[in-house]
Amino acid sequence: MKPYLLFLLLLPGVLSAINQSEAEAAFQAGNQHFSHQHFKQAIESYQQALAFGQSPQVYHNIGQAYAHNGQYGWALAYLLKAQRCDPRWQANRQAIHQLYTECPDLYSPTFPWYYNAFTFLTDSTWRWMAAGAFWVCAILLTLYFWGHKRTYCLALSLVFGGIGLTTSIGIMANAPYRSLCVLPEKTTGYFAPSTQSPTRYQWPMGTFCWIKAEQADYYFVSTLTDEDGWILKKHLFSLR
């Protein structure tokens, strides 16, 4: 093999190793700043680590740094982002619960009962489960029609079919909540995309919302309680 071809084959691995090394260095620098209670510098270092890829641990650490710095809305935003990346991380869930307990100014939303059920696993996991259940159901129905243990196959196909159907309905019902954003600070909602426009609402930090439209430096958002208005883009944190 020609040397330049070998170099091209090895280049992606080399670049990945370099990026991983730089991300780890930034993460360790953040930990060092955090341990010395230099929370602003810690956040800056953790943000540098995020430039190389998403990490629930880094999001969690940024959230904790913001919490120690008294910026509870931003702390909530990053802890929720960590939860999106790793829904089953119990320590992060406890940190979110503690944040709501210690900061009464944070807006506490009300979600439908299935929201918590379908945020315990990642979206892709639920989709794989639904697809797997339907395939198992299809195989069992095929065996049923071929006459192999008909009662057994029919009963199991109904079970897996029900699992697949229930999971699919839950995924569709929860779909709008996958695009949720959060307002990390107290935010003013305007009638028009301008700070000169009359004020429509004053939303507390921690308010959840959806983006409905965009214009220049503004988003038109709608909250869980159907309040809507224009806000500056810098006041919104996406959980996607």
C-alpha cells in the first residue's frame, strides 16, 4: 500500500484521538477550576470540552457549576440537557430534584403522566423497542399461520403486539415534548419581535416552551400553559 493511502486511512483515527485528548484536557481543567470554586472559569473550560461532542457528564458538571454560582435557571437547563443524553442517570435526576427544592423561584411545570414514563429512556431506545416488539409479533403470527404451536404463538403475538402498539402511541404522544426548550432566566414575552413592543408576559426562570416562529434575533414561543410571545434568542436554551 502506498504511504499516502495509509496516511489517509489512519487520519480519521489520529484526528479523533487528538480531539479526545483536547476534550479530556478541557474537562480536567474544568474540574480543577471547580475544585477551587472558580465556577465561572470551570464553566468556560467545560464549554470548551463540549466543542468536541456532547457528554452528559460535562452537561451535569456545567449545571452544578451554575448552581454553585447562584444561576439556578442555567443550572436547571444544563442538568435537563444531561438528562436528555442519559435519562437513567439517577444522580443527575436527584440534582434536578434538589434544584427545584432549594430554589422556589424556579418554575415547576406540570407534565402529563406519560411524560415521565417516556423520558426514562432515550427516544432511540423507545423506537428500537417498538420496532422489536412488532417484528417479534410478525414472526409469531407467521408461525401461527404455519401451524406451529398455534395457541402459544397467538398469545405471545398479542402480548408483543400490545407492547409495540402501546410504545408507539406513547412515542407519538410524547413527540412534542422532545422539542422543548427552557428559559434559564426571567424572560419578557413581547407582542412583536422588538423590545420596544408592549410586554405580553413575564415568564419565570425554568419556564418550558416551544419555538413556533423565528425572526431576526427573536423567537416566537409558546409555553406549556399556552402563553405565547416574542423573546430574544439569547434567553432560550434548547434541550434537543
